[in-house]
Amino acid sequence: MAEKIRALTKKQLETLKNKLMEEKNSLVFNDQASTTNLELAIPEGSDEVEQSITDYTNSHLLRFRNREVFYAKKIEKALKKFDKDEFGLCSDCGDWIRFERLLARPTAELCIQCKEESERDESSSFTGRQSKSLGKVVDLTGMMA
């Protein structure tokens, strides 16, 4: 029989909030929320190889920036939960998320049991898969024509 997990202590909450703030401050693209701030120009007079390299580099920069922007939003959402005294509560079942899980992934919104169940459901559903990085439902049915 599983024991009931207690709420996080003040020291644990402080540790987790500090970790979130450190992660927020360590984001590379923290101040570049739009593509206009990101230098994506192709040098004038460049040949096809240079253009390909620039395109490849720009593609990766955009991908990394988009992932960071998404993660920054998750960090902000987690920090707002501190203000509402909701940080550490599973958004599915309402139980407390273990400190060890939050220490490893401070933006976690699900306890380990709910997360495992969610992943099982996701892996067994062909049409209901979600993008891990964007959190959007991916429609795989359109691929089957």
C-alpha cells in the first residue's frame, strides 16, 4: 500500500524556486522572444555552399530558440504556482508531487503515476500523440492517404 505523500517543506519549496530562477536566468535566448531579434541574414555574395551552411545554422538556431521559449513559458507557469500556493500539486489527481521528481524536473505538472499513465495512453493512441517539445497534438492520420 502506497503511503500518502506530504506537502513540500518551506526549505524544499525555496530550493525548487531557486532552481527555477537559476534555470530561467541560464537560458541562452532569454531576451530574444521574437525572430526579429535573432540574426538570420544570409551574407551577400555567398555561394550555394555558404548559403546551405547558413540555412542549416539558422534552422538550428530557430529550433533551439523555440524550445527555450517554450521552456521559459513552463518556468513562468511554475513560478506563478508559487504565488497561488499550488506549486507541487499534480494537475491531474491533485496529490503532491515528490520532491525528488521536482528537483529533477522543476516544471513537472504531473506526479509520476499520472505521468506514466499519460505516457501509456499516448503510446497506445495513434491519433492522440503529442509533440514532446511543443505540447501540441500531432495529427498523424493525414499521413495515411
